Amino acid sequence: MSKTRRFTIRSKILLGYLVVVLLFGAVLLVLTAQINVLQKENDFISHHDLEVHNLTNAIEKNVLNMETGQRGFMITGNESYLEPYSEGLSQWSSNYDQLNALISDNPSQQQSLQSIKAHITRWIEIAGEPSVDLKKQGDQAKVVAFFESDPGKTEIDLLRSQLTTFRNTEIALTEARVTELARRSSTLLTIMYTLWGIIAALSIAAAIVISGNIVKTLRDVMQTISDISKGGNLKQRIQVRTHDEVGDLGHETNKLLDEVQEQNRVKDQITGIATLLQNPTNLEGLSRLFLNELAMLFEVPYSVLYYWKDNRLLRLAAYAGDGEKERSLGKVSLAPGEGLVGQSAVEKRVLRMNDLPQNYIRISSGLGYTSATSLTVVPVLFEGRTIAVIELASMKPLQENDMKLMQELTDIFGVSLHSTVTRMELQQLYDESQVLNEELQAQSEKLQSQTEEMLSQTEELQMQTEELHMLNDRLEIQKSAAETSANELAVVADQLRTSSGYKSEFLANMSHELRTPLNSMLILSEILSENKNQHLNSEEQNYATVIHKSGKDLLNLINDILDLSKVEAGQMEVDFDDVYLGSLPEVMNQYFLKTAEQKKIDFRIQLQSPLPETIVTDEMRLHQILRNLLSNAFKFTSECEVALTISSMSLTHPVAKDQETDVIAFSVSDTGIGIADNKLLQIFDAFKQADGATARKYGGTGLGLSISQSLATLLGGSISATSREGHGSVFTLFLPLRRDEPETMNASRLFLNEVATTTPEVNKLPSLTSEQSDVLLTPLEEALLSGRQVLVVDDDIRNVYALANALEQYGMNVISAQNGYECLELLERGGVTPDLIMMDIMMPELDGYETTRQIRERLGMTQLPIIALTAKAMKEDREKCIAAGASDYLSKPLNIKEVLSRMKLWMNHETLEI
């Protein structure tokens, strides 16, 4: 239809909106003018009146400052009182000029302001300047006489009265302006409401006119559609009389009716064909019927249908063939992908060819023949699988609507074809089942006779079953007794676990109670043995050395007892990781090279090739075992040598006897006193040595080898010993090169309850070599620590005394607090600013954990180094201390070298941060 319209709906709506917009524009112009006037009045009040009031107050303040400064100077003679006088004297004139300019439109107020100026000037002339000059001249009698006469008082009183009158007048003018502004605002609101009413009336009138024009046409269209829906007559059409969008709606509705009518026609055709396809009972009849319907519906003169069977396309039916000619229409069999038919089956899509060459397909009749010009190949799909292909030849190409109808028909034919095939297969299976049924009936008769024979055997089996039931009853009784025993064993096991827990807690508490006094004894004895101030003679220094050595022996005994208790309780933890064998010689030399030099015996470590670079084991436990073995070797050897040899070898597997396993052997040999053959086994028992004389001569507790053997077992290895009395001994630690099963780590982790640890964690600090061990601090390090303030928080005065004496020798200032509350009080007062805090954990009332936490969180001292100290060294204590906010952790008894090393570390951190 023509694009030209006289007056469209859009034009009508735009016209209405345009009218409303124009009206609103007019209203906005009026309102803008009024608002501008009000804004000017408001600005005048906000700026002019406020400035007038401020300047009035400023002038009054200047006068008061001059009067106050003048009187203060005359009374005290202090020239600082002249500062407000001078400031007021210099400012009042400029304030007057500004105020006079602001009230230039009010002559009466200007006259009042001039009078005020005259009084101010007169006061300055008769009172201000003369009095200041008199005071500066030092004539006190004239000053007193001036005060008695006070010539400026009258001027000041008049000045105050005139300023009050001037201010009240300005306030009255401001209120009048505000009242006028409110009246104009009310008038503006009235104008706004009036204009809004006019615009609303005009908008409603325009909307009624435009909507009436649109709705009238739409009502006609709706009435026509309603008549069509009620009557069901799709041939009726809407008569379009308008040339706007409503007219377009009528035209589109008529097109929709045409399309619906066509769809109903197609549905009727599809329904009829689907009904016909339900009748045939064989594939050939069904295919021929479908080709006939396609020929009539699409005017297709030639067609052929191929059925997919056994991965081949077999010709099943054809249309327009006669006699022998029908059989020759199309190939009998095609492979997938062969020709257009095979390709369509593989690709599952329609293939079309138009403008075929002459005589490609000849369509014949009784009168003659002609050539087809279009070829269409359509696959028949069922559930996404090709089951047949139809090839159609026609005189003209099929239209798109025809192809859509063809697709729907092939979908229906695919379902019918699959149903027919299924029915045929079921019929075949039914026939076969009938034959099998007859055979089964014959076999059933044979089975009947066999069943009678089995009945007699069943009676015998029943008797045997009764005997088995009796046997099961006896087994149930035995099972019940076994369960009772298992429950009793479980109770005993719980009691053993409880007892083990009590023992672990007792040992942990014992560790705390022993280490606390031992800490102060070791520190003080070490200070005495060093004798830096030369207060002790050589014999007293030897006494202190003996005390220090005895304390260390006691500490080692505590550690050995705790290790033994963990082994017995099955609570020793192992942590498997890669251990570098090449680092062992350096570590062992650090421990024992100085001992070898002191005893004047050779100490050598030999790595025999080939050796792997690493083995998987617990490095700390490996070092502990080797230190025990080497300590024993040096203890019982007075001459010749001690050697550590590391080699790899193969041993018979302990479980699979026919297999060998690779191990690493750590052999510690010595040329010491040796062990008798009948004593080799008992030395691995706890608290056992070769004989009493050995214990008295060489000392020791007899725990080292017992603990080492248990640790070796946890690591998956063992320790063997060979010895010849008077010639020396060889102890060999065997560790597997590889762990057999991943579960080995879980099996070895028997650490169910935490017990006291015996090895302080010092991995973060560099170890001291034998050459460095005698020198605790270099001059630079002493300068770093000298003068530093250290706060020691501990409830045990012995520890405080020992630690303070040790640190003060290096120039440090030590402050002590007896508990956590005292520590927090010192820090809160601010009188103490320590560079480092040594915090004891086990304290009454407020322990070290909570004290550290409050220092970090409440006091906000996040950068202050705090080293936690405890004698109850549980494995989880380090994590708890760090979590509470501690910077580092040390277990008692303290080693002064280790304390200084930690302090150097954290002082360096602090210096670097600064």
C-alpha cells in the first residue's frame, strides 16, 4: 500500500505531545522570570544584610579591643596589652569604609554611621592616644588623674547606644525584606497552580480528541475479528477504510487469515496421509502407498525409495514404472556415500539439483516422453538415524512451502516405517517363539522326571541343613563370648590411653617444674664460669663450670626421659622429607670436630660411592640418632679414631624374603673400650649399660641407644651393633632408600596426644661453628645491643635475676615486671619504651599469651619484638605463641648464646626497618 498518509497515529500523538510541551515551555518561561526575581532578593538578603551585620559587629569589636587594650596597658604597663588596641585602631577604619559602601542606598543609616565614626574618632583623640602616651612617659600621677576623670567614658557609652540602634535598624530592614520575599513566594505558588490547571485541562482535551480518533478505528477492527472468531469463517476479511497504522493492522490480519487457511489445508493433507500409512502391513506396500501420495500431492511423475538395511541402501519401491521397466528404475543397491542418494543418507540432509541435462531422466507416457529438469533427494530420519532415502524427479523445482510439507511428511513416514519394521520383527520373533515353545514342552517332560529324582536328594539335604543349623547355634554362642571379650579389651585399652594421657601430662608438668629453676642455674653458672670481671679465682671458676656442666647433664637427662616416654606411649612424631646426604658431614663436624680436637683423636666422615643425592626420611630424627651414636663413640674412645661411614647396599626384604631392598647404611666405628658379646643385646634396653663400672667411670643414663633404636624403627629402619671388647665397636643404622607404601607415613604418625618436646626449634638461626662458639658477640654486635632497653616479664624472680645479670654484661638496660598486668601498666604509662620484650608464658592471673595479645591489639604495638619463654615446652606452644602475636619462641632452660643470637636477629630487623 502507499506509504503516504494524511494523518498517522504517530502524527496525532506527536501533535498532542507538542501542544503539551509548548504549554509547559510557556509556563517555564513565566516561572523562570519569577524565580530569578526571588533569587536576586534572596541573594541580596544573604550577602548584603549578612555582611552589614558582620561589619557592624566587627566595628564594635574593634572599639572594645581598643578600650580593653588601653585599660590593660595603663593598669599593668605591659605592652602586650597594646596589641588588641593597635589591631583595633588599624582595622576599624577599613571596616567603616566597607559598611558605608554597603548602606549607600540608605541615607539615614549613613548619617547614623557617620555619627558613630565621629564618636570613635573623638574617643581616640581624648582618651585612647593621650592615656597611652601618659603611660609610656611613666608619669603615674597623671595616669591616676586620667583614670579618675575618665574623659572617654561618655563617648564609649554613646557609641554603644548608637551601635545598638544601628544594628536594630538593620535587623528591622532584613525582616521587612524577608516578609516581602515570602509574599512573592506565595504569589509564585498561586501562579504555578493556576498554570498547572490550565495545562492539565488542555492536555486532557487533546488526549480525548486524539484517543477518540484512534479508538474508533481500532473498535471497528476488533469487531470484525470478533465476528470471524465466533463464526469460524476464515474466508471473511477485514475491510480497511483508514490509511494509518490501524489500516496496516487490518491488512496484516487479512494476511494472517490467508496463512492460517493455508496451514489448515496442509494439516488436513498430512492427517489424511498419516491415516493411510497405518493400514499396510509390509514395507513394500507402505513404501508404494507413500510414493503414490507424494506424486499426487507434489505432481512428481517419477520417484524411487531406498531402505537402509545392513549398512546398504536397498531399492524398495518406485513410482511410474511399468513391468520390467519399474524394476530397472534406479539402482537395486547403493552403499553409504555412493551417489546423491548415498551422500544424502550419510549427511542426513536434502540434496537438490535443477536444470538437469536432456535425457538425464526420461518421463514417458502413452503419448510420448520428456526429460525431467529437477531432482530432489530426501532422507527419511527416525530418532536422528537414516532409515530410508527418497529420490524424486519433476518437471519443475519444488517450492519452499513444498519442501516444508515434504519434511513433515517424511517425519511421519519415518515413524510409520519404523513401526512396520518393528511389527514385522515381532511377528518373526513370535513365530520363532512358538517353535521354541514346542521344544521347551518336550524338554519340560524330561525335566519332570529329573525333578522327581531331585526331590529325594532334597530330603537328604534338608537333614544336613538341620545339622548345620545346630552348628550355627554353637558358633553364635562362641561369637557372643568373643564379643564380650572384645568389649572388655576395649575398656582396658581406654584405661591404658587415659593412663598414658596422665603420664604425658605429668611429664610435661615435670619438664616445666625442672626447667624453671634449671634455667636460672644454667645462666648464672655460665656467667660465673666466663668470669669476665675476674671476681673469681680459678678454683671458684672451676666450681661454676662444674655446676654449669651438671645442669646441662640434668637437662639432657630430662630430654632423654621425655623422649623415652614418647616412644613408650607410641606418640613420637616423624616428618618425612628429602634429606641431602651431602650436607651430613658438615653438620656432624659442627657437633663433634671440637670434641675430637679436645680428646686428640681423629674424626673422619666418609661417603662411599655410589650414593643417591637424597633419601626420604625425618632429618631431625636422623641427626638425633647419629648424634647419640657419635656421642657414645667419643665418650668411650680415648685414642686413635672415630669414623662415620655412609654407604648404600642391598638387604633381604623383611616381609618378602625372596626380594631385596635398597638401604643406606650409616656406620659409626670407634677404637674404644668395646662391649662384651653377652652385653650387646642389653645395651639397647632403657637405663641399661654394659656394666656398673662403665656407668660409674663414663657416666650416662643408658637411654640413648634405646631411644635411637625406637627412632630407627619409626623411620622404617634398624640399628645393628658389633663389638670386640678392648678393640672398639661398630654401630650401623640402616634406613630404606625408598618408602615401600604411602601408608608408611600414616602408620608412623603415632603422635595422638601432644607431649613435652625435647628439642628446641632453632632452625631459623644460623648455627655457630667451632671457631665462632667461643666469641658470643663481635664489637659491632655489642654496639648494636649496648644501651638497648629490654623488658623481662616473669613471675619467677630467679629467672629475672639470672637473665638480667646475663644481659647487663653486654650494656643492656633490663626492666622487669612480675606479671602480665604489671607489664601492661608499664607500657600504658609510657615511661618505659623497651626495644624488646622477653615474655614468660606460664604466669598466674594473666598468662603470656593474653598479655602478648593485648600488647598487639589493645596497645597497638605491632612492631615491638616479643620473644616468648616457657619451660613447659609442648609441641603446639610455638604455634600458640606466634598466633598470640609473639615474634619468636625459646624454651627453658635458656642458652645465653641462643638468647643473644635471637636478640641480634630481631634488633637487626628493627634497625633495617628504621
